[in-house]
Amino acid sequence: MTHRTHSPAVAGSPGPPPPERSCSAPGASLRSGPVQGDTAGISGHRLPGPSDQDGSAGGDIPHVRPPSWPARCAGALLGCATAVLGLLHFLGAGTVLGAFLLWPLTRAGALGVLMAGARRLAALERARRTVFFGDRFPERYEVSDRKILRYLAVRVFAGLVCGVVVALLVFGAVLAGVLLWGVLRGSVRWPDALGQAVLGGALLFLDLQGLHSLGALDARIARACFGPSEQELLRQRVRELAASRAAVVQAVDAERRRIERDLHDGIQQRVVALAMLLGRARRGRGAPERADALVRQAHDEAQDLLAELREVAWRVYPSALDSLGLKEALSGVSERCGIPVVTEFDVGGELPRPVETAAYFVVSEAVTNAAKHSGATAVSVRVALRGGVLALQVQDNGRGGADPSGGGLSGLGGRVAALDGILRVDSPEGGPTTITAELPCA
């Protein structure tokens, strides 16, 4: 169920906590973006709304159904034809360009001609895998010339072998029809037909197993060519984890320094002032009226000191997350904000504690920035849980121009990245500013 909370501006209400300082079609060129699940270079995602009946988190990448068996069979047969094209290309290029490839002065030009055709064939193979098999490859992944030539060489061999196996399968089907016709006419005796049926069944099993293995080989070499290998993915993951860990360590250190600064420059000075007031009141016992005034002033100072101490404790970790949950904690952010905040909360289940904490600080930081720096007069917050992903969107009607590399927003990026999430900042000059985050809850 969706809950909406409207928090009007409260004059003189304390502002929100300061920013958290923790750590955002196949073509011939064979370049692509992130595969599904990658966190880099994704933009323009929409926040999931109640209309998403499939439970997906929403975004640019649509849900792709597994291809049907007729489509896969058509793709395999087309692969046999493209293998013939690849063989003709290699034979023709080898015949025409062979001497030029051996001569150092003409090798570069001849290799360019060879690779031009090879890249077109590779783009055709990539399109075949995408259309008939539903494969999705990264869009900004650049394939080297050597990798393309190795892929086409294996692809030509596998495609030709697949064509031979298909031809044998068709030939076996014709023989089975002839055998069945002979049995029906009585020209083939049942013992002979039974022996041939057993032999045909064994050959059929070998044919089907061969087609299955060749299909698996085709998919494997396509993934190895058009996408990062397992080693590359592992190295990328290690780099992301190392960067995330460094950002978290830096964020913890920055937060520790901020707390020390708040205690030293704020609370400590108020405690000193309170002690001085109490000392003056004790020394002024001979003047009861002045002593009473000093005591009242000390009492007011103590109240202000308690309020500031609560603010510092809230910025370190909001206790409402433990006692009341994320919804009430976000309501507290809205109530303390100096501009109206409309909150839409649509979370049906229980969230992991790290996700709740990260979501709170993302909303708190975004609302704080909108109130302090954007000149906005209204802020909207949407929180929705769809398909195991908690999606956040904070939008204000301010002047825009927010810098994603700034201390607060980059800190949020590190906090979100530590949970394998995505943070995006869209803030053109003139506004509006939209900050979205996706936090996996699995």
C-alpha cells in the first residue's frame, strides 16, 4: 500500500542533519554498455511505480523472454549459412591478400581489408545470437582484432560441423521414412526393420547430442568474444570492491572528524558557557535577582545543549530506524526540513538493516542539499520496493547544477556502491534536480 506524507515548512524548526560524508543494437564497431546488472553507465531509468505488475525494478533494459525452440532452430540453421560466408571470406581474403599480408610494407593495409570483412561477419553473428537466442552483450565492450579472428575461425568450424550433423539428421529422417514405407508395403521384414530402428535410434541420439554440444559451443565462444571473460569480470569486481572499501574507510574517517568537530566547536563551547553561567550565579548569591536571571539563562542554555546533542546523535545514527522503522525515520527528515516535503512510501516487506540505513542517509542528504543549496520550494520523495530492489527518488524544483563529485553526493555514491547499488544524479542547470538510487535487498 502506498502512503503519502505531506510535511509543510515549519518556521524556526531545526534543519536536517548536515550532509553525510561517505563516499554513481549491434554494429560493426562491436562496442556496447553494461550488461544487465552492471552498475556503470546506466542513465534514464524510471522509478518503479504501482503500475509495474511484473515486479521488476524498471529501467531501460526490458524484460526479455527466453526464445522459443523454433527460433533457436532457425538461428542454428542460419549459423550454418553464416559459417559458409565466413569460410568464403577467409578463402577469398587468403587468396587475394595472402602475399600482401606476408609483405611488411603492405601488411597493415591488407590486414585492414581483412578485418573490415571480419568485423561485418562478427556483427552479423552477434545480431544472430541476439535475435534468435536472446543473448545480451555489453555495448561499450571493444573486441580486439585477434579475438574476432579467433572467434570467426572457431565459428566457421563449428558451423560447418553443425551443417554436416543437420544434413545427417535429415538423411536419417529420409531413411526412416523409406524404412517405414517398406514395412507398410511388406517389402521389409520385421526383424530387419527392428535392427535398423535400433541402429537409427543410436545415430539419432548421437546427432541430437552433437547438435546440443555444438549449440553450447556457439554460445560459449560468442560470450567469450562479445563480452568480458570470467577473468575480466573477476578483475573488474575486485577493482569495484577495492574502490568501495576505500570509499567506506574514507567515509568513516570523515564522519569521525565531523563528529569530533561538532562536539568540539558546538557542544563543548556550550558546556563551557553553561559552566560559566552557573559559576556566576553561585558567586552572585548576594544579589538574588541577578542570580535567578543567571540560573534561568543557564537553564535555557542547558535546553539548547540537549537539543544540539540530540541532533548530533541523530546524525550519527537515527534511533527511529531501530524503534519505528524507515518510514517514520524519513517522516522525521521531512518534519525537520525547512521546505515542504511530500513523501510517498510503498514498501510492503521488511528491509535489511544496512539497506534501511543507506536509504535513510540518501534521502536525508538529498533533502538537506535541496533545502540548503538549491533554492527549492518543494521536494518530493518516493520510496518503492520492486522485485527485491529498493528504489529511491528525491526530486526538487530548485535551480539545479548539483555536482555529483561533491563531498556529500560522492559520499552517498560510495555508501550505495558498498551495497552493490546504483546512485544517479540528474541536475541540469535550471533544474530540476533528481537523485535516484537502487539498493538490492537480497
